[in-house]
Amino acid sequence: MLNLRIVSPEEIAYNGEAESVKVPGLLGSFEILTNHAPIISALQKGVVEYVNSDGRHQLNINGGFVEVQKNHVSLCVEVI
């Protein structure tokens, strides 16, 4: 299980557990699962998708950054 935190300048869009996270990287979308290698990546305009116990959720973003380290996923994004 991942600990996911999605923040924007206006609000904390999500802070909780997730089974997977899909983000729009600059070279294409990629998915983050449990025990993903550490990474920091810029994000382009697109859709962030995450799956938690409530189901699948989508968030439209205008870009930002993602950091993954030891099953903690932090997104700093501009929400559309």
C-alpha cells in the first residue's frame, strides 16, 4: 500500500492510502505501485489517477512534480 499526498497551492487534494497512482510524466504516463524505486519527476498537463478503497479517482492537473520514496508518494500539482 502507498501513502499518497496530493497538494496544490489552494488545498490538499488527497492525503491517504492508495493501491496505485498513474501520473502524466513528461515522456509519457507511468504507474507507481508498492515498492516503486525512488524517483523525482516533472509532470505535464494531464490526468492523475489513483485507486484506493473507495475506487478509482481522477484529478486533472496543469503540471507539477512527483516524488516517490519508501512507499510515500508526494505530488505537488496545479489542479485545473
